[in-house]
Amino acid sequence: MTSWHLSCSVTLETRRIIHIDMDAFYASVESRDDPSLRGKPLAVGGSPSSRGVVMAANYEARAFGVRSAIPMARAVRLCPQLAIVRPDFARYKAVSQQVMAILRSCTPLVEPLSLDEAYLDVTENLWGEPLATNIAKRIKERIRDELGLTASAGVAPNKFLAKIASGWQKPDGLTVIAPERVEQFLQQLPVETLWGVGPVTAKKLRAVGIARLVDVRSADRQLLLRTVGSLGEWLLRLSHGDDPRPVSPNRPYKSISCEETYARDLSDFQEMAGELGRMSEELAASLIRKRLRARTVTIKVRYADFTTVTRSYTAEDSTNSEKYIVACARALLERTDAAHRPVRLLGVGAHGLEHEGDGNPESERLF
């Protein structure tokens, strides 16, 4: 295999990173392939009558407040004229492979994050193009001309900034953060922009006076660490626009998981345990098939009121034993309120994956 690396003259400050993010990918593929759906509010997901959830929504639907992960029944209440399409993952994967082929025609340094987004390091590239902005424009044009879809692109000196930039002018946007504009760009960002800062962490940070991204820099270090733990060191680095992580084409994923939303709430504990047991067997089979072992088993329980809890157990040694994973999932379920509250979703995952042989870890959603 040919090794591809940056020359010694390239530094972190001179890197040119692009983040490509397909616009409303699942929904866009559906409307591309079915002209009758074009221009209409569209959601991809399960049926409202079977308690399905929205997996993707186009921009017309988002204008009505329809968003990913909300119940489809709620989406229909928000947008009565909403068109609903069941997902076709095989088709989405095939289109994703076409997108990735376009990206790899420019550089082998492509790091897919999911079916619809990826990083590219174009500091040195196969097109011989010195300007990353021109590369981003050319990629967007090829995706539009060859696949009939649109993508948004962010160009920046590192992955953190490139990802923020790609979402700045969606859909079909192109945002460039030149090295000399990084500080100006960071000054306008809220603290939620930092990786690892979700609503709960943002609330904690705001409670101690950290509302903007740049506020992290002037915060008392011990206060920051008490508030968010070891994450504080990483946030401090990002607040200066510093992200040294390379684009890793062969980056191993770290988990395998599966989950299921049920058409009716589960109220019998033994039934729940049986469902988790079935998923755990599938999970163990996938680990064995991929020659992987896991150190951590995690379960996910979503109650009827949409409250979600997770429970995990980490063993000293890794395993792919079906018997162990099934027993562990059951024991974790007993540490929840599932015996006393109706449940609408169950899931189980394996984390901390290690090679058993020559296999490569992959992130996989079984269901």
C-alpha cells in the first residue's frame, strides 16, 4: 500500500483542511430520485402510527420546526402536509460511496465521519491545486453535476474550524476561514460551538460566567476543571483555535451498537430483558465476525416520557463472549427503573474495541 504523508515543509499552521457536509442527505437523495417530492416538506423515518421518529428532514420541513430525532407524530402536527418516506440505507450508502470517490480523486487523505460528511487534507493533493477554496468549489460542482445533490464546505487550517465553517452558510454554502481570520471568527462564537459542549455542559459553563467561546481563555483554570472535568483542558486548547488532529483515512471507530424503538411501550421487565438479550446476541455475533473484543458494555433505555438513561460496565479484560454480554446487559437493565416505568426504546453497545486478529474496528449500527 502506498503511504501518503505531508512533506516536512508543511506545518500545522499551513495545513488546508476541508470539511464536506452533504445537505439534508437522506431527504435530498429521496427528492432527487422522486421528482414528485421536490419542493415539498419531506421527512425520512418511521410511520407516525408505529411511533417512528424523524431520521432526516429537508429544509422545507425544517421551516415548520421538523427536526431529526423528534417523533414523526409530532412532525406531522407541526407540518400536516409533510411527505414521509421510509429510509433506504442501501441506496444512501451507494450514493455516499459515490461522494467519497469524488473526494478521493483529489486526495487519499479523506476521513469519513458518516455517510454524509468527511474531512479532507488538501495541503498536498492529486489535482495540483494550491488553493483549498478552488478545490472546495470544484468538489461542490462535481457533486452537483454528477450526483444531482448539494454539499456545504468549510475550509480552514484545522478540523475544528473547518467543521464549524461548513455549517455556517447551509445549504450549498462555502465558508473559508483563512489563518489570519481565525481570531476574528472565534470572537463571534458561543461556547456551545466547542466540541464536547452540549446543552448540559453549556448550562454549567454559563453558570460560572463562560458564555462565549473566547471566555474559556480567561476563565480560572481550576474553576474550569471543576466545572467540566478533564474536558476543560481540551476546551482551552480549542478556544485558541488550536486543533492538531490529523485527517486520518484509516481512523478506527470505537463502538458497535444497536437500538430499537417499539410500536408499543414495554412494561414487562422480562420482555425487556429478552429484547436486550436478543440484541446482545446480535452484538456478540458482530464482534466475532469482525474479530473484535470489547471492554465496555453499555445499555440505553428511553422511557415513555422520552427520558433517556444509559448504564455501562467496563471489565478488566476485553471479550466477545455472547454469554457475558447478554448477562452484562441484563445486570445493567436491573440498575434502571425499567421494572417500574414503561419503556419505548432499548439499545445495547460495545465500546473500547480491540483487535482479536487482523480485523479493523468499525462503528456499526446493527438495526
